[in-house]
Amino acid sequence: MNLLTPEIRAALLANMHVRRNAQAQGKREPDPVPVVRFFNPLGAATWLATELDEDGILFGLADLGLGCPELGSFSLRELQSLRLPFGLGIERDILFDTALPVSAYVAAARQAGSILGAEKLLRERAMPEGYG
């Protein structure tokens, strides 16, 4: 699977440029919305990417499924090269869509211990009272 479409790549690069411009101007860094979600189809590892630099390094929330999700950098090349059993690899969630900034995912992931748990918490919080 192609992990990045041209549109996703452009959005990730745009976020990187916005952040770098804010830094250069001494302004507060933005709190971007994750652009893409990657996952291990055979495990709990999940990545939410907000930026991509010229060297293929992504930035966002990474969770290897060990109970300690972290905000940081990870390599697109490494994600693409991972080979899992049954000929599978890391996949892109083609249905991923969010309006929440990455900080909301970071806070919920720290509380829940995982991105998967964070997504559940955030869905529950968004439900009107009496549902669920």
C-alpha cells in the first residue's frame, strides 16, 4: 500500500512549513490536526502524523502498543519497509478523518495508555449524554 497520497504528502509538508514559519517569527507553534493515521494490521501499533520533512521524517504521535505513546519523529521509510507475517505491512487508515488537534490525542493517549484507547475516550466524550 502506498502510505502517502500526493494530497496527504502536500498537507503534511504544509504543516511543517507553517510550524517552521511560526518558529522563525518567534510565534507560538501551531497545534495541527493529524493528517494521516498508520497502523499495524496485526497489532496495536498506531501512528498519527501531522508533518513530513524533506528527508522523509514524519512528526506526530507514535504508539508501538507498549503503553507509552509519545509525540515525536518517525521514519516514513522505516514504516514502509516493515514486513509483517502473511506478507502484510503497515497500512494507512483510508477512513481516518478528524477535526481534533494532535494535543487532544496526546492528552487522551497519555490518560488511556494508547492511541487506540485515546480514540475510544475521544469518541465517548463527543457522544451526547444518554448515548453509548
